[in-house]
Amino acid sequence: DGSPHVRLGEGRAFALSPDGKLVLASLPTAPNRLLLLPTGPGEVRQIDPGGIGIDAAAWFPDGERILLAGTQWSGDRRLWVLGLDAGPVRPISPPGGDVGSRAGLCITPDGSGVAAVGPEGKVWLYPAESGEPRPLFPVAHNEVPLRFSADGRYLYIGARRDLPGHIFRVEVATGAREPWRTLLPADPAGVRSIGNIHVTPDGASYAYTYNRLLSELYLVSGLS
């Protein structure tokens, strides 16, 4: 709306809470600390993530639980669920592997599961409460899940570091994919890569960042 930006605090920001009142962030301390930064009046709150080095984090739709991707002090890398009541952190993916290492953590609209890139170069669906994970469909090495559609039928997949970048819409039940958006600035001069792709919850808009390298060529005469 054109109003000045507001500094909320220190840390690496991950996501806004579903009601927009809190920002989930972390401090690069040892061990990591999770921060809940209020976007309005209120005090900053710290939460102990149970000795996990955090690579990525997201809110569940109920606003009462947090999804973490990272490695515990024991070297155990998994997806974890942490309640805001500061109870014990709980793993929801099997031990081992590099699940969630590409980021791209997508929680189903009803909060029952999490989609992330896991073994065999596939997107897997990990139940948030109980049950066995199941593979959904394969993805390329540079593709990550972005968001479920509001009805949970589709999963948006982003192809990073491509020029141009791409967003695909994949049907969860069948794995059928279709191109959804092509990502390239109106002025592509010097653009080297596309990254940090996001799709809004209603699927109506998207945003991304890009790296640009510009140089100038000079002609020098009269040197002889």
C-alpha cells in the first residue's frame, strides 16, 4: 500500500503464519533457535527446536504446529513437527537420506501430510500424524515442490536455475503435468538464473527472484 517497511528483528525468515500475525525465523546460533516475530504489537518469542539444525521451516494450516527440515545433533536428518506449546519435536520421515534438502516443503491444505523431495528423486507424501510415506511422482534434479492447490488436487513444481524458469502443475493422483508459467524478466539482459519461486495460496499469482550480471564494453583507440 506504499507505507514504509518495518524492521521486525534479527534472523533468517522462513514464513508468515496463516493469520499473518507472526513471522517464523531462526537465529544462526549453536544450537539453532526458532523465533516468532510479531508483525504488529507483541513480544518476540523463542522456541527450542530440539537440537535440530534448521534448513527450512513452514507453518501448518492450523497455526499451532511448525514443520522443520534439518539435522538433529545426532546426525539424524528428517522432517520434523514441532508444536508451539514447546513439546518434544517429532519426526515424520524415516531416518537417513536427504529428504527436504532441496527445501520446497509443501503441506497439504488440510494439514494431514507434507510433500517433499525424497529418495529416488521423487516427490513423497509424508503423513503428519501416522502412516507410511508414499511416492507421488519423479522430478528433475533442479525441480522442487512449491505449493498445493487450494483443493489439494495439484502440486505446483518449480524448475530452478533454468533460463527461462518454469512452473508446472502436476496432478497428485496421476502424476500428469502441464506447463503453468514461464519465468523470465521483461528485460532478460544479463539474467543468469531464476530462484526463490513462490505461488500464492489461491494460485492466482506468483513471484520469483533472479540474478543478473551486467558489464560494459569499452573501445580504446590511440594506443599505438
